[in-house]
Amino acid sequence: MSEEMRPIGIALLGAGVVGSAVAKLLTEHHDELADRIGRDFRIVGVGVRDKTKSREHIDPSLITSDVQALAADPAVDVVIELIGGTDDAAVLVADALKSGRSVVTANKALIAREGTALHALAASHDADLYYEAAVAGAIPLLRPLRESFIGDRITKVLGIVNGTTNFILSSMTEHGTTYDTALAQAQALGYAEADPSADVLGLDSAAKATTLARLAFHSEVDSAKVSVQGITSVTAGDIAAAKAMGFVVKLLAVAELTPQDEIVVRVHPSLVPASHPLASVHDAFNAVFINAEAAGEVMFYGRGAGGTPTASAIIGDFVTVARNIVQGSRGHEVVAYRHLQTQTIGAARTRYYVNLQVADQPGVLASIANVFAQRGVSIQVVRQDGAGEDARIVLRTHEALDRDLDATVAALRTLPQVREVLGVMRVEGER
């Protein structure tokens, strides 16, 4: 059989929830996918860590625990990497690209850490590297960033890119559940891992935000300067205060350019106006806004997690790679040509919500306002609640440099009239 007629060979590395869904879709839609590609394809093997586990939708004869040998099999043209982690995956993906094999992956941590180096390997060995599923699951987001906006200038990307935390915050907001109860529900439904740290601490969102920034701004991003804050400190009081002001709490990933053309990437809980489309993104769904100079504001929405939705994006990437093989071409190269500086969150212009427990005595508000004024931060809205031991002042600021807002909150903590800073959160999405 000539090379042009030989079925395109796939090494599927990983057979968990997503890997099994990929195998299922490749099998069930084989004939139609082959027609779209223009050539037949087959799964050469499925690499797993534990061969003893039973797996649906996968021929047992295809399963092997020698993933390196599988990825190097001469019959393999495309490696689909779904084993997760970074160290072992980095070696497997790099070796595949060096051998001229194209790679499809959903590994957001790997792409955030090694994306630029892996793209360089792919380019130098005439291979493709695609990872649509690494950010926002089934939502077609990276391809538009890479291709559709290539003639525009993107200034900001923000959105909800983690389904686990959005489910937890939605449950706390809509049903009044505690954080611990909402997390347990997410785990029971399969939205959260047994160890949810990467999700609830914001690390998963940060990896995705780094990739979004790299593609949006055509520049490498210094991951050490990415600001990450999760949702573990969000309280029922924050949720209630937000609701009283017409806001909801969401964990947002933000990548933006400053007026000095520097990159700021940040992940943190935010107050979002109840009228904003992001406020209506519930449960495990994701949504991302792209702000571009010519196109304006564009929104992407859909399922951001789950086996089948994620597999949909992976299959889409595989078909693209397979078509390139048939046509003897390569996909669009990602070039970080701008070499922009990455700044910490202090360089961003943000707004703050601050919830203070205060002494119930005359002059407290004036003292607090003076702290803001001394640092050049203007107060937009003030609300006073309770009395006696429960006296509280809730403020929302105008836009200011984040470093000045942070310094203001630090000064408030030392003010004798402030008994406790109950909550601090940034405000996004006001129009």
C-alpha cells in the first residue's frame, strides 16, 4: 500500500474520561470523519498506566502500558496526548514532534509551561501542534484567536474558564449553599476531582489564561508574574453583599494590555454586574469575552468541561491535522513576535469592593474615606449596614491602579476604627 493510501495512524495516550470519549467518537463516527479527512484512519494503540482496568469503547487488544513505544510506532502519524501532568507529557510530546509526528493535546498545564518551545519544535520538524481542548473544553476559542482575529488587535480577554469553580459559586449564589457543601456536590457530579486544589485555587484558570494571553498578544508570557487567587476565601457574606449591590461573584481569568503595551494576566474572584452576560453563565458552563479594536466585544459560550464536550474539540483538532497530512501541508504557526513585558497585577487598572466591620461611632466613615483619598482612590458607592458589634461599611471604588487599591486595603487593616476587613474583591464588567 502506498503512503498516500495508508490509513492515518493514531496513538491515543490516556484512556480516562476524555480519552474514552475520544475513542468512542472516533469509532462511532469513523466513516463520516474519514470522508471529511479524505483518507481512512485507525487507532494504532491506546497507552495507559494500568492495563488491568476495564475500559468502555476501547478494543482490549489496542491497550498497552508502554506509551513511549506506542508513540514511536512507525504506523503512528498523530499522537493524541491525554495522560495529563507536565513532566512525562512534555517528553512524550517533544519526542513525537521531533520525529515529525503531529500532536493533539488537551493538556493546559503543559501548553502554558512549554507552549512556545513545543511550537518551535513543531515548526522545525514539519509537524502540527493543536490544543483547542486545553482551554474552555468544547468552545471553539483558540482557533478564532489564532486565525479569525489575525487582522485585528486584541486588547483584553476575560471570562469564566473553569467549570468546577463556576458550579460552586453558582450553587452558593442561587441556593445559599456553603462553599464546602457546593464543593461536595461538584465532586459527586464529577465536576471536581477528589483533590480539587488546581481548580479552587485558580491554578487551572491561570494556565488557561496564560495560553489565551500568548495567542491574543503574540508574545511570550512570564508565568511567574501571573496573579492567581482562588475561591476558597469567598464567603456567604461576600455573596450576599454582592447580591445587595446588584452583582454576582464569578472566578474570572483576565489577560489584558496596559496603556504602555505591557501584558497583565490575573485570575481572581470578581463582582460582575447582574446585567452582564457573564452573570448568566451557570453551573459548569464557560464563557469568554474578547475585546478587539476593530471587532469590538465578541463572546464565546459553551460547555467548558466533561468527557464528550472536550472530546469534541480534540476530534476537531485531529481532523484538521489529518487533513494537513493528506494535503502535505502544515497548520498556522504560532509566532510570539512582539516580545512584550509581563507586569504583575499591580499595573492593572481595576475597581475594588471592600466589606468592613467597623466601630459604631461618629467619624468612622470620614476616617475610612481619608485613607482612600490619601492614596488617590476615589469611592464610587458606600453602604452602611447594621449597628453595634455588627456595624459594617461596604464600598465600591472607581477605577485605579491595582497597587494603589491594594495599598489602601492594607492601610484600612491598621485603622483603629476598622475591626475586620471582611471581604475584598475586584469588580469587572461594568460598562
